[in-house]
Amino acid sequence: MEKILNVFDKKQYTFAIDRSNSKRMEILENGFLNIHEKGTSAGLANAESRSFIEAQYLKMKVKKYEQLPASLKPKSMYLVPTPDAKIDLIPTHYFQDVSTKKYTGDTWILDREQIKDNTLFIVGDSYDRALINGELGGNDLEIAINSTLDNHAISDHLLPLEDLPISAPYYYEQVKTENRWRFNNITPEYIKKKQAPYKVDWEIAESDPLPSKIAAKIDYTDPEFDKTLGKNYPELMEEHYSFYGRPFGNYVEGLYFGQLPQKKITTLIYHERPPTMQEMKKLKELGIKVIDGRGKF
């Protein structure tokens, strides 16, 4: 824990964004755009449901929030250690090949000093936290309304960066055992040994979805989730061992409010396709460091 807290004391952290490598030139020319500006997202979302949830966090009326300029609305990032922290950086799962477990996208590292004044954070994925009590596979907005009226998006808050040390317990075990800064991925071995180190929100891996009729009956906030599922649906425990731990998104999310231009990027880590000559020229013009991350995660 002392090692993690020293990272915060010494400001050895920043935020990163993962994107498909097909978006590389677009980012180098325009910076990062949010779902309200582009209409797309790496997560399971649409602009309407995102507006609803973001308005809840900001304690605003939805109609008033929707009238704000799209560029002012948040861009999602995730907390990472800087190289001097000597803790391994782990990309998000959005551009990970399900069959090979290899990362195929790009990780963009942002300049902490340039983004700190516009950034708030939440432990976990803000969208997941709002949906955790909802039924999987339903209408996004309907889920958001149902779960928000329950307790999650209302009671969970966006916090200032000086409060980041409260997130330390979530990845303490992984830093301690693997020197990796992410919430633990709960593997089949963890399930068999019942060694999940914290209260976990579970879901089935994307390659092996849980039938909606079953998902609708499961309380994902139940700390005895795995035992309950195994007791009620034993056939799933043998054939569907692609569980992975996703406690509210499996990372600390940063939300950057305002325009996020390319000049605030310090580093590109590519996991599959190296930059083209055209991309490399633009990267050099912007002073963005390039790291070959193939096979390193």
C-alpha cells in the first residue's frame, strides 16, 4: 500500500485512452471527441442514455444538460501509472482479441499537468455503475432510469483528483502480487478457490454471454454471486468458465470536461499496427513519443 500511495504523493500517475488503430490519424488531427460529438463509443452506450447518466452525476436536469455544448461534456479516460512509478501499465479490454487475448488497438497517454484541472474521477466505470442493477441486454435508457431510481448513479459521485488515494484498495492485491495497476481479473482459478479479494460485480465474457432470461434474475451486487449462480445454474459453471471480474468496469475512470486536443497527448503505445509514414510524420510534429507495445501486455 505504501508503494501505491507514494505514486500519488509523487504524482507518478496520469490518464490514458484506448482507441482502435483505425482512428489514429483522426486523433492526431482532431484530438479526442466524446460520444455527443461523434455519436459512437467503445463502450455499450448511446448519446441519449449517456446524457441521462451524466446529468444524474452532475445533479442537473436532463433537458438542461442536453443543451450544453457537446464539446464540454466528458471524455472517458482511465488511471494509469507513469513509467517512473515502475508499475506495469495495463490497457483496457476494448481492443483485445477475444480468441488470442492480444491487444489490437492503441493506448494514448495524456499529459497529467495539462488535464488535471478539468478532470474528475470515479472508482470504476461510470456507465457500469449506473447499470449494475439493470437487466442485461435491455434498452440502455430504460436500464439507466430503473437503476438510477434505485440507488447507484444518484449515490456514486465524481471526485476531485486529490481524493485519488481512496482508490488504492481496489488494485492493491494486483500491485502486490503482479505489479500491475488494474483491479484483479477474476479467473476460473479464483472462482474455484473462492479467493475474490473484494465484493465483485460479475458478468460473462463477451464471447460467452449469459442467457438474458438468467441474467435478469441475478443480483450482481450479491457478494455470494458465484455460489448462487453455481447452485441455481450448475450447467453454466462447467461449460461457461470464461468469467472475468469486472467490478464496476475494472479500472478507475477519469472524466475530462472540455475540449481534449492532440497537444495534450504525450505518448502513443501501439499494440498491433506500427504507425505509417504519414502518421509518424504527424506524431513527430506533435512531439508525441511512440512505444512498440506488441507482446508486452
